[in-house]
Amino acid sequence: MNGIEIARRYYFDEVAPGLAGVPHAAALLGPGSEVLGYDDEVSPDHDFGPRVQVFRPGRDTVGEFFTGILGFDPGAGVTVADWLLTPTQLLASLTRGAVFHDPAGSLARRRDALAWYPDDVWRYALAAGWLKVSQEEAFVARTGSTGDDLGSRLLAARLTRELVRLAFLISRCWAPYGKWLGRAFAELPIATSVGPALAAALAAPSWPDREASIGTAMSTLATATNELGLCPPLDPSPRQFYNRDIRVLQADRYTIALSAEITDPTLRGVLERVGVRHGVIPRLPGTIDQAVDSTDLLGDPARFRAAAPLLGLG
């Protein structure tokens, strides 16, 4: 029996009878592998067992719960700054899980508000994701060609992670934290087309094979980006990197194209503040997940909410 089913039975068999006639909401949300549905026979060795969150009226306990995790209450609306500063792993933990009782809809309203980015925020996150790819896409071959096989493998792994995170963005699905990133990726429909190329890149014995597999994955995701209709479609095929024997997507083309379609005034302000390089490529810090990779920071709302200046927010 998985953790969500344990929580469901616990609520209906043990908790709900004691709350008969008492207005409340009940759910299993927030931290825990069982909230994502990924618990197994190993999970019960710590922080596991029958549990449920019960929210009583009188004071806004639902709002307090969401604020304690996110640093804001989505019931009052979600601003551009809220979206950029909130780690996707927390959004996954609040929009997955299970709701057992919510007659007033207080949980549903907040979960609906967190379902996905507004289109301009989505464009911005995709633009930043493709920018991160563009900054290292040529290096798998460059390091490998100098005899640095370890460096080439490390860069292939870094690019694989960024491409996996792009797959979540393209699929309109919140990415969980590292332990479950690969498992959740495998559940995305797009994983059937891009997953084999990424696996081949990580297993490739030579840098040319590594480069070719990364290129295939990038082209597949670029095609999927075109299909979103968030910017004019671009040629998703690899091309030569300057005069070198290196093939790249030139992923910053997507950064430029997506950024050009953004009209939200807050995000336009960010674009103006961060500036450009080479005269045309925005210097996007991206969302909090794209800018930093610290477990302690991403798990503490006081810390990640304080990162607004880092992300170019005024």
C-alpha cells in the first residue's frame, strides 16, 4: 500500500469520524516521496507513516500552510516575482499529492492557481533554459577533441540535466528535486522521443558519439518548443559552430526569439535590467531553479524569497 492510500484510509477511518459536523479540509500535500507517488518498500525507514493535514476554519489555516512552504499565499494571487522565486519542486509538492475533503474549495483554488506559469513567464523560463544549454553546447566536443574525456563526460551530464529540465517546461509539468528528476522525466510523453538520445549521450564511449546524441536530443526538444507556439518557429537542426568541427543547435536563437515575444511589464523590466551580450542575446538569470542549485536555499522560503535582486527583479 503506497503512502497516499495509507493517508486516505487514515483520514476516512480514523480522522474524519472525529470531525463529523466540523467544517474542515483535509489533504496530503508538501514534502515527502509519497506525495509524488514515488514511495516504495524502502521509504518507511524514516519520516513515513499514517499522516494527513487537517485545516480548520476560524483563521486561514490553508493560507498559512501554503505561505509556510512558498512564502506567499496563492489564494491571494500569484505575481511574476512569486513565479520566478518559487522552486518547481515545491510547486510539484503542492499540486500533486491528494485532497481528501475540501467542501469550500480552499485547497482546490490554491492548487489551480499554481497549476502552471502564465504564458510570458513560461516564455521567460524556456528562454533561460535554452540559454543555459547554449552556453555549454559546444564544449562536449571541444573538451573531447583535446583528449579531456572526463571533461567531455561531465559536460554531457550537465547538458543532459538541463535538457531534462527543458523537457519538463515544454511538457507543462513541475520538475521535482534531484532524487526523483529522472523518474518523473520518464513519465513525460516527450521522454519516449528524447530519453533514448540522452541515455546514449551518457553511455557514449567517445566524444563524437556523445556530441551526436546530445544534438539529437536538442533538436527533438527544439522541435517541441516550436510546436508550443510561444515564438516563431526556428530551424531545429544542428549547425556548425563557427569554423570548427563542432555541431550545435545554437540554442540561444530560442532565447532571443522567446524573449522578443514577452510583453509582461515586470519581465520586460527584468530584461532591461539584465542587459544583453554580443548585442542581441539576453543575459537571463532565469527562475530560482535555473539560477541556483543549493538544497538549503531552495528549501527555505526566507532564503529563496530574498533572491529577488539576483534574478533581476526590481
